Amino acid sequence: MKYTQSFIKTLKEVPADADSINASYLERAGFIEKQMAGVYALLPLGFKVYKKIESIIREEMNAIGGQELLMNILQPKELWDETGRWAEGKDVMYQFKDARDQQIGLGWTHEEQIVDIVRKKIQSYKDLPQALYQIHSKFRNEPRAKSGLLRGREFMMKDLYSFHADEADFNRFYEEVKQAYLKIFKRLGLEVRVVAASGGLIAKYSHEFQVFTEVGEDTIFYCEKCDFAQNKEIAEVKEGDKCPNCDGEIKMAHGIELGNIFSLKSKYSEPMKATYADKNGAKKVIIMGCYGIGITRTMGALVEVSHDDFGLIWPESVAPYRAVLIDLTGKADSIYEKLVQAGIEMLYDDRAVPAGVKFSDADLLGIPYRLVVSEKTGDQIEIKKRTEKESHLDNIDNIIKNLGQ
Amino acid sequence: MKYTQSFIKTLKEVPADADSINASYLERAGFIEKQMAGVYALLPLGFKVYKKIESIIREEMNAIGGQELLMNILQPKELWDETGRWAEGKDVMYQFKDARDQQIGLGWTHEEQIVDIVRKKIQSYKDLPQALYQIHSKFRNEPRAKSGLLRGREFMMKDLYSFHADEADFNRFYEEVKQAYLKIFKRLGLEVRVVAASGGLIAKYSHEFQVFTEVGEDTIFYCEKCDFAQNKEIAEVKEGDKCPNCDGEIKMAHGIELGNIFSLKSKYSEPMKATYADKNGAKKVIIMGCYGIGITRTMGALVEVSHDDFGLIWPESVAPYRAVLIDLTGKADSIYEKLVQAGIEMLYDDRAVPAGVKFSDADLLGIPYRLVVSEKTGDQIEIKKRTEKESHLDNIDNIIKNLGQ
């Protein structure tokens, strides 16, 4: 993409109403645009990052047998009354009347609808297990939306629901999802910890995938030596305690919850009568789990944990472009063409602006590699990683080999 | 995908509340599930078709320089007041109050928001032209949702917006989009006609991309000999008239509007003050167009024009699977593996159900090719196109060559 043809517009100043590190960097660098508190548009640059995170999640969901579908956002009250969550969730759910005076809510989670679908389709133990997921907009009627993409009123989420004949099969799959989640966050370059927590309005207990950072809203007590970690809301330990699992000491940290997995068991299938016939023809309640990842929140968290004074630092797996080519000669078109033909996702800064502007924008955008063509570089190209200070000269063929990996 | 592991559940009977051919076939075949009037979930099979339509549209939008972004569904009243469309569109737009007592609407189109973004980002003629599009859920507060996916209250849409320095550049791009749309519908196997029409709440005039079918809601007057076609709402001709362009006769047809393109010119940019500085530094109003395609509606229209008494008939470009393999021997696993390894998207009907059920489900699902392995076929495989009556025997290598195209 040539910069002059792109929709990339960076700002020199941090927007006045940016409420967090992620919002200020992402708005300044032109990845997102605030529409109202907690509601952001993903501009083309931000959309590219979003899509890459989405792809990684989709790949790992498909790898464990997830089948993708797309449920609707508009939810009828009657369905949510079956579980009592229309009333229970009224502070979270946007609820209003439509043109026919019927009560409608906007989906903030989809247990009711997926159970409604499954109870019509699943009849026998032969139809189980099933793992169904979607990637779609979710809504929360947050009076105090804040922290940019971390706590939004409209956000993108992946939600997976699984259905099993018995608890043993559910436990097997729950562990598979846990491993898939760890793979996803590793691919995203995020260090996460699995934290025991309450399940809020969804279930009694859950496991959260938390990335530790000072701006995290959640307080976590964890052991540095083993994998013990509890969210404060259910914690049986406090800072300085001895770990119940080993002889390590309990520490405190703040975390951003990027994903969560819930043991639903029969919480929804029982009141909604989602049953199957077992081998002997006996009617049994379906055992369920559900598993979420906040995709736009993950994008915000990536910024919180990976930036410096000059701007964003995207991990290579989700960067909007692999490299930015800065042309100070007006003659780099053929180099750009070569890189594009080699299949490297390039941003070509062909603007007629001072070199300093190009360099500072390259840093601000956080693209992993910076290539410079100038009078000084001659037939060669200067290459520098966003995370390193030192650059070196190399020829185009080596650079293609290097970046093509 | 093995049928026994899939979430495919067909119904023997047409659902009682199906209100159209597309809803009855799609629900019976397990592609969609009705949640309430005009609101459907896309089940895994339907989602696959949806994704393929989406991909074709995305490819053609990128080919004409479209940059993808993702705007939000929640819309603040203030923004829509700038053009007067909060009040004007109140019968179409879901409007309600949030937890902070602010008025919110659900996006049914996005001119206001995209102009709001663009007026903050575009300053100079050098920043133009721009073409920005998104693919996302849209909402219409329809009191009489009907016709399955054809007139929904929640649906998927691609909406593209273009921004130009002058009308000449806008006209050039408008024609490019028209050609891109014709390519898209051709790839989808749909014969469409470009019809002059009014622009409704969006603009004064538009061009619609109509597929002719008896169930279409729109009345179109067209000439069979040339490309003259007008929607009844603006028509200057009637059935039996002589075509104003040639000596052909005007006919009448009913159409389903799958896409539309609008000359917005300065309708939104002027009241919202979206301007740029021209070469001389003079402030000029940005010239705009917008261009929609109803993706789920297109899926419904495909069913309306392509089915028979036995079920759906998907064009190869969007079929959920390329071929269904029906095993009547219990020994076809290795054939299935070979086909999958050759990169052919297969549905493998490995169910322990009577042959007749497998055959009728294969027809109902509308998958382009049916492969049968039985005692009779020996070392060979019987292959039949969904659209043809005759089958023939062939060996696996030829079949792979054939289907791999």
C-alpha cells in the first residue's frame, strides 16, 4: 500500500479525550476512531490488526473441531425469560421496544440462543459432542465505559459453546480449549496466566486468561513459583501468604482479562430443556461449556503491554504491515514492487514530507521492520527492527529472504 | 467434514412458519434458523455460503482500491441530527435510550459516521480519492419483516463509500463500482439488470442491481432489446410501450434488489462540512458516492432463483461443499481422505441411515457434485452433478482432476 493512497492519517497530538494508553496511541496512529464513550470504529489500519487476531483465533478454534456460525444480535425477551436472565441482566443488556411493541435486547452473550438452536437439533448421544462458535459484535450497556478498547459498550468477541453427553467428555474438551487459548495468546505475543475466578452472570466459576499490567482492572493473587492464581473476587489467599500448592510466596498483580472459559454444566440446558437420548433411550440433560475471547480488548491489551515513547510495537503475527519502506530518493518504486511481488505486506511511505516525519510515523505505527532507501544507502537498503536501535545495510535479495520468513 | 461430526440437521417437513421459498428450503436444509420475524442465525452450513459470498465481494472491492474498515452499530443521535436523518429515519431505525439516558440508534446505513470520520482525516486534494467499505450487521425496525432472508430486521451488508475532489472523478469511480458489481453477481451465478431507481432515504437517484423473479417485491419496466430498465417508482414508461432507447417493447418484471449505488454528490458532505483544500488552497466540498450489497439477501435470492422440487442448487462458487461423498459400503474412509488431501471441500455422509435418506439429503443440501461408493461401483466411484440427471462411473484420479478445477 502506498501511503499517499492509504487512509492513514496520524495525529501529532494525543486526542484530548483519550482515556488510556491504548486509546491514545491507537487514535493518534489512526488505527481507531472514537464515536462515543466505549464505541470505536476500526479504521483500515486497525481493521488489519483486528483481522489478523481474528484469523489466529479462528484457526485454533477450527483445530479443536469448532464449527463457525453467526447468531443474531437482536434477542427476543421471551427466550431470555426462560433462564431469568432478561431481568437478571437488565443493567448489562440494551433492552428496548421495537415497532411492534415487542421487547428486544442486544446480545452480550449467546447461551440462550445457542441452547435454543441446539435443543431443536440434537436428539441423540450420536449427535454429541458439538462445538459451535461465532465471531461478532457484542454490546454492554456500560454507564462508565472507559480505558479505550478495554471496556467498551460495543466490541468484537469470539464466543464458543460446547455440548457433551457427560461431564467426562466436557472436562476433556474444557482442557482442549484451555490449551488452544494458551496457543492463541502465545501466537499473539501475549504472556497470559490462567486465573481461577467467579463466573459472574454466566456461571458460578470460570478460568480467566489474564495479561498482567499496571492498568489492569482485576486484582490477581498468584504464586510466582507454580501455576496457582486466583482473582481477588474468590481469592482464599492474600499478598505475602504462602502458596497453598508449593512453598512459593503469593504476589499481587493487576490483570486485563482477555478470555474466559466457563463450566456451565446444566445451568442453561436444564431450564431450557436441552436433552438427548442416551444409548438406552433415556432422556439426559446436555452438559455445556462456554468460552470467550474479547478480540478488540485483546487488541487494546497488546498496546498496553507493547509500546514505547515513540509509539506502538506490534508483534509480527498481527502487525498491519510487515515492513514500512521509507523513500528519501523518489526512486524506490521498483524496490517496493519487488517486495510486494515477493509477497511481503508493505507500507510504502512515498509522501512528499520531511524525512523526520516519515521516521516518526514509522515508529508511531509500530510496524516490525523499517526499510530506508536514501542517497547514503546506495544500491543497498537500510533495515531496522522496530524493537532494536541498530540498523544495518543489506541487499534486496537478503531482505526479501529475511522478511519472507 | 464427516456428516456424523457435523451440525447438519435436515428436516423432513417445511417449518410451519416459513414465509418464502428461501426460508423454507434454507431452514429445512439446516442452513439458517429463525429467531424471530426477520431475524435468522446462520448455522454452520449457511455460514459457509455466507463467507464465500463475502469473499467474492471483498475481492472485488479490494480490486477497485477499496479499503476495509469496521464502523460501529451503536449510533449517537447528535450525529444523525446533523443531516436531519434521526427524525427522517425514525420508522426505519431502532432508536432507544442507554443507561446514561442518551439517545442511541442502530446503524441501518453509515453515511453520517463515515463522513464524520472523513471530515476529521481529509484535508487536501492530495488525500483524495478514497474508497472505504465495511461488511457488518445492519438493522431495520421493520414492522412487517417477511420473505425469509429477503426482507430482514437484521442482515449482513457490504457498504462502500467513496470520496472525490470533483464530479468527474466521482463519475469515473461510480462506473468502476458498477462494473465490479456486475463481476460479483456473475461470479455468484446471478443474472442481474441495472435498473434506474429513486434513492429513497439515502439519495435522490440510484441504480439498483435487480435479479428478476416472480417473488421480487419491486416492479421493473425494461426493454428486452437494450439495457433500458426503470423501477416502477420513477418509471416514465409502462408495459407495452416502445422503448425510448431503441425500437424494442417495454416488458414488466418483478425483481429482488441485491445491490444499489447512489450518487450522493454533496448531500452529506455539505451539511456535515466535509471539505478539502484544492490546489489553490480554496475550500471545496467533497463529492461522494455510496454503494451497498445485501449479502444475506443475496443468499436468499440465490435460493429463489436456483432450486428444484428436491432442494437447493448452489452455484459452485458459493456451495458449502464442492462434493458430497455417499458411502453405502462402510469402506469409503480412504477415498474421503484422498479427496480431502487433494484440497477438495468434501462432505462425507458416513451416517448409518438408509441410502434413500442420504440421496435425498444430498439433493436437499444442493451440493454441486454427488459421489457414491457402493457394492455396484466396485473400484470406481459414481459421480453426478446436482443439475444433471445422468451419473457416470470414474476412477478417483479423474474425479480429483475434475473437481479440483
